[in-house]
Amino acid sequence: MNEIRLSDLRIGKQAVLAEFRVSRLHQRLLSMGFSQGTVVRVMHKLPWHGNLYVEMDGRNIALRHTEAEQILVNIS
């Protein structure tokens, strides 16, 4: 599997969460249900490093581009 940043994942592609890079963000992501091994799919990206909208466990979640850059995912 290849490990990339969530912010680099293309729209419509899904990947498995690998790890978070920042501890402050880590707590926030855990409270939203993010955890290692969770499958996420990028649904929409706003231009110019705007928000990313991802689907996880049937829920839609918006993330800032800077947050998505700190999340590593595995793609097959």
C-alpha cells in the first residue's frame, strides 16, 4: 500500500486512515470518529486549498486543507 496525505487523495477515491501528524488535531479527529483503519472517501474539494469534504462511516465531514495535509492514508 502507498501512504499519502488525505489532502492529495483525488475526488471519489477512498483510502484507509493510517495516522495523524499533530496531537491537537488528533483529539479533534478522534472526537469526530476518525481512527486508524477507518475507510474515508473524498467527496468534494474546494479550489485553492479550500475545504475537503469526506465521507466516513456514512457521515459527511468537512476538513480544512491544512488539517487534511496532516492526515496520512493508505491507498491500494
